Amino acid sequence: MKFSNYQNYEDLPLFLNAELLAKVLGVGVSSAYELMHEKGFPSVRIGKRFIVPRDDLKRWMDEQVAKRGSR
């Protein structure tokens, strides 16, 4: 499992690349890339790169937790 050096949400940069996303989520980089390509995940394509806006990631995570809680 990958560990993040960030202690709280505000420490994250405004945009996350696949490597940083992997560290934050505790998954491998290949899993982060797969997630970034999934429909409904808040990634943004700029040229050939995909990035994830920090605030959109937080919102997406909150939605996932809320969905899980309603089961």
C-alpha cells in the first residue's frame, strides 16, 4: 500500500496527477490511471495528460461515501 505524506486535505495541490492520486488513495499508479478514465470520475484531460482537481476529488469521495452509507 502506498502512503501519502499529506496530513490533511488542504495540504494537497490544486490538481493531482496519477502518481499523487495513487498515494492519496493508497492504490497503485495503474489503478489510479484506470480510475481517472472511468465515467463519472472527476478527471480532466489536458492534451495527453489527465489531472484531477482537488475539490472535485473531495466531492466525488464524499458522494461515494454517501452512496455506501445508504445501502
